[in-house]
Amino acid sequence: MLNIALPKGRLGEKVYAMFERAGFACPAIREENRRLYFENEALDLRYFWVKPSDVAIYVERGAADIGVAGKDILLEYRPDVYELLDLGVGRCRMCVAAPEGFTDDMTRTLRVATKFSNIASAYYTSLGRDIDVIPLNGSIELAPILGLSDVIVDIVETGTTLRENHLAVMETIVPISARLIANKASFVFRKTRIDELVRAVSREVQT
């Protein structure tokens, strides 16, 4: 079977709908249950739900032939996979945000709170700016408010949370969206099937 890892949640549901319209349906996935994997033997398909940040691991290690992961995950963890297609859903952006009116003091190290340490480090290295990365996993917006950091690097969708906490976007690092990825070995040995799926889903992206 072709094993497909989908991220749990609204993004995964949107992506599955695209696959379904493209001719890669698995009716069991629409049933009300708590199952994590679903098979369509007629089409030789197996879908399974995993935590969004884990999709790339399943694909990289071959438990899934293909999967869907955010560009943020691919940039942060740099999994050894092929990126096949921008699905055009889950659009947002990776940004630097700071308290309103913030001015960077270039004479001292910039304190950056983020859960995307690699993305933040690569971005500021490209600018030649010294930073102190403060790794956090939640409530990133609190860090500059409480003086833990000067700025944050985080995903911004609407910007509402930033505005409500008197923060503003200073720079956009990179646009983010969901990407179709493939295990490198699977892409070689199951290339015909994967190419068929990519072509069909590509048509859904363009509509």
C-alpha cells in the first residue's frame, strides 16, 4: 500500500479533502471514530493521522511513503526528504515581532525567544547579527512583555494575538504553507504511483 501521513487537525482535514477530490479517497476516514489509520484496499492506500511536527519523521524514516508537513517544520528540522509540491493551504508566515515602537540596539546581543531556533539562527546569521536564542514552546508573546526577550520569532497567521498583546511584526522571514513530501527511497521505488498522485493533487491546487 501507499502509506500517507497526514497532520491531525483542520489542516489535515483540508488536505485529505484535496486528495479525495483528486481520486485518492478512503471513505473510512470520514467515519466517526478514534482510529488513527484507515485503508482503502481497492486503491492500495493507507492514511494515518499524526502530530503535525511528526509527519516529517514518519516520512524520513520510511514509515510513510509521502506526507504533508508545514514549510516551518521542514526549515526547522531539515528532514532528509523530497519536497514535491506546495499545496497552497495553511498559509501563514514566519516573522520577527517585537513590542510596538521597539528599536534594535545594535551595540548589544539581541535576545530572541522562539520555538524555531534553527530558523531564527539562520535568519540572523544571514544579517550578521549576534543573538541569544531563548527556546520556548508556548506563550511566546509573553517573552518580550515580561522582559525575557527583546523580540520573538514565530508563525503569524492573522496577527490578532500580537496586536492584543501590543506587539507588531518587524520583519517577515519566510512565507509558510503545507508541502507534500516524500521518502527518498519510496520516491525511487514507487515513483510511478507517487507521480500519479502529485499530478492529480496539483490539479486541485490550481483550481
